[in-house]
Amino acid sequence: MADTKYIFVTGGVVSSLGKGIVAASLGKLLQARGYKVTIQKFDPYINIDPGTLNPYEHGECYVTFDGHEADLDLGHYERFLNIPTTRANNITTGRIYQSVIDKERKGDYLGKTVQVVPHITDEIKRNVKLLGTKKQFDFVITEIGGTVGDIESLPFIESVRQLKWELGKNCICVHLTYVPYIAAAKEYKTKPTQHSVKQLQELGIQPDVLVLRTEHLLKQDILHKVALFCNVAEDAVIQSVDVPTIYEVPLVLQRQNMDVTILRKMGLEAGPTPGMEEWKKFLERKAGATLTVRIGLVGKYVELQDAYKSIDESLLQAAIYNDHKLELHLFHSEKVNEGNAAKLLAGMDGLLIAPGFGQRGIEGKFAAIRYARENDVPCFGVCLGMQCMVIEFARNVLGMEDANSTEMDRTTPYKVIDLMEEQKNVTNMGGSMRLGAYECTLKKGSKASQAYHKEHIQERHRHRFEFNNQYREQFEAAGMKCVGENPETGLVEVIEIPRLKWFVGVQYHPEYNSTVVNPNPLFVSFVKAAIDNK
Ligand code: GLN
């Protein structure tokens, strides 16, 4: 394709409408037509990246293979498109300003007054186009975080306006709004949508396509009304009705020809509608599953919908590939203890011990792990979860009383998890962990290598602390084996207890690397073990 095409996805009325899912679904539909597509997210907050944000603020922090701590929407993009994102796919206001201020200090602006327009907007535009300039992609989809009308997103919206003006047909805006149903009046209300579009128009942008988020199917007259009042063609008003799974959204949009409408607007031939066979097969397997597997997730953020997003999705994918329904039970780690673990966790076919930071809830993780280890319940420890498996083993099997990670207790007599050498002098919090994809060599015959069907893998990391190799022999002699390590540094990446059915801990985050058409093998293997354990 000659020119890269740019599609912006903005949102109005309220937040949390699923712009990320709409962007990912549209990307999927274009990809299914043979186009090369990438999706990026622009977040209007001042943090340089979400790495320093508490999950209560912003849900899960996703990590790209090149080590960028990113917005969780990048996880959706990867799960849908099955291609990796990078640091270029997630830009924040903080990064834009940092780069402009760096340039100002270097004298790049040649004495000019540096202003939001044009300097910040130019920097935003440069970042939008960065992914398109190398002609690697036919479509660059850019999701603008926040809601139209927010003060902080104004420079982004102004940049979209300018790009639409500059790029003409090669640039369109898809605006996502909400159509609420007022039960007392028994009516759907389009006014919030009209207002939100008006706000966009006041900022100089006429949306090309509207996606109406709705709980129930809207009748044609509502769509007609929205089209008329919002100055949008009727076939460009798409509805995104609530569906049981986010993975159905691409098909919902395809049925309304959203991709065809967009291609036509951008001057491209649509051609035949792709069958989406692989995607549909996944959904059919999901719908066809009758048996249930019960997985318990033990973590301190379980009350937050998005805190373990990638883990939830990886478990769901793994269950579907095992032809089972996933029944996910959430256990708050602060509420689990030695006294109640057996009773609380008794019905679980498998347990996943969540990643995390800090002391809070850590004892509950130990109690859950002890229960799993002593009762041979399949157990999967991820990052901090793996570290907890090591600590629990040290305390209760090796008799190392008060063994701990130096993250939790600097004075512990047994530092079985300790700070990495290169982390010892780091004082900067942001982006200073061991981040991104690293090699790992797996021991032949281990559960992990059987799961991956290979001995050399690459998985993504996000941690400061690690297994202390000084204790390796003691652990191995007592039955906890280090079966995966980094070939260059010897850092322990995977531990397991081979005599148990499935007891595996990984220092890395396999959940960042699991997509609809390519589920993570370790999750598939864990869920299978849980099913076999029923
Ligand atoms: N807090 C631990 C560390 O920094 C684990 C981090 C995590 O679970 N992502 O090493």
C-alpha cells in the first residue's frame, strides 16, 4: 500500500467504554484482510509511563518485550493482533513534555518561545507518525486515552485535528460513545452522544465513524437519528452491544461492515469479507465447553477488575484450549492464613499465586502455597508468586525460620530472595527494574520444558529481586529444582518440585505473552494439570 493510513479512536460521554477493545477489534478486522496493522495508545497523564502507578490507579501494568512498562490496553492489542508492541506503542503526556523540554535545553528551538501549539502538538504528531514512517505498517491505529472534553487531552485532540487536515483521506477519526437506556422512561437516550460529538466538532474534528456502546441492541431509527444529528453517514454509525466475551467484538463490528466502511472512506477496495476461521474456532471452542475448571487466584488486588488482566485472559485462553470453562475464584491474600487455607481453597483444581510488590498479603500467599504443596494441588507462582514458593519452601521444608525476601525483611537471617547485583545502587523508581524479554534455558524433562516443547524460550520480566543462588544446592537436595535459568547470568528463572503433580514458579511473566491464537504453553499446561486434578 502506498501511504500509511492513520485511524484515531477517541471516546466520549464516559470512560471505560472499551476504546481499547474497539481499537483492537478494528485492527483485527483489517489484519484479517491482509493489511499490516499496529495500534498505539496515547495517555494524557503526566507520568512518563504507568510503571510507577499503583494498580488501584490504573489496573495492570503491561510490559512489552523491549522492556517498556505500558498501559494495559497494549495487552489487548497483542492478544487480538498476535504481534508484539514496543515502547513506541505507548506515549504519555509526560513523555511528550520530557522530550520537548530536553530539546529546549539543547537549544533545538533556536530561541523560540516553546508552546503547547505548535511544539507539544508537533511532538505528538511526530510520535503518531513514528510507527508509520518506516512503511512497516499499512494502518496505524491510535487510541487517545481519556474522554473528549478533558483539559488534559486537548493537545492530543488538536493534533488529531491537524493530522486530519494534513493527511486528508489517509486519516479518519472513530469516536466511541455511550447510549444509555433509561428504564423509567423505557427509552434509549442519544443526547449524551450528540453532546460528545458536538464537543469534538467544536475542537475542529468531524468524526467519520461513530461506535455506540449499548447494553441492548438499538433499533434502526436510533441509529438514523444519531447519524442525522451528528453529521455522520448512516452506515458509519456502528453499535457495540454488550457481548459475553470481548473476543466477540471483532465479529460484532464485522457484521456491521465497519471495516468496509472505513476502507471505502480511505479510498481502498474492500474485496471479499475474510472468514476469520481461526478466531471463530476459538469462540466455538469457548461456547462448546461444558466442563468447568476451577482456578483460585491468590493476590492482594483481587477486588480490582483490571489488576490481573493479562493473567485472567491467559487463564481463559488456556481453559478454552483445554475445552473447559474457566471458573476463576479470587482470594484476597490478606484474608488467607494457615488456619483457614485448607477450608477456603478446598474446592480449587489449581492455584495461581499472583505477582506483586511489598509486604501486604504476603503471609496469605505462603499459606496458600503451603496448602498446595502439602496437598499436591497444581500451583503456579508468577514473579512474586514464585519468590513466595521459594520462601515458603525455605521456612517449612528447609527449616530456615524467618527466611524471606530482602524486599520484605532486610534483616532476615536467610535471604533466599535477594536484590539483584545491578539493582543495588538504583534509586530511580521508574523503568529501573529488570524489564522486558530475556532468554531462559529449561532443563530437559522438566514440566516447564515439556509445556513449551522446547528448551530455549524468551519471556518478559518485571522485577528487582531474584532467587539467591547461594542456596541453590540446599533447595535442590530437598526437592525444589531450579529448572530454568538465564544462560548468560545464571539467574534462576523457573523452579519446580518434580515429585508433585504440577508445582511450578516462574520469575518472569508468561501472561504478557499469551494471545487468542497463540496461548502461552505454560498456562495451557497448568490448566491441564488442574483439570487432571479434578
Ligand atoms: N516484588 C518482586 C520483585 O521486585 C516481584 C515483582 C513482581 O511480581 N512483578 O522482584
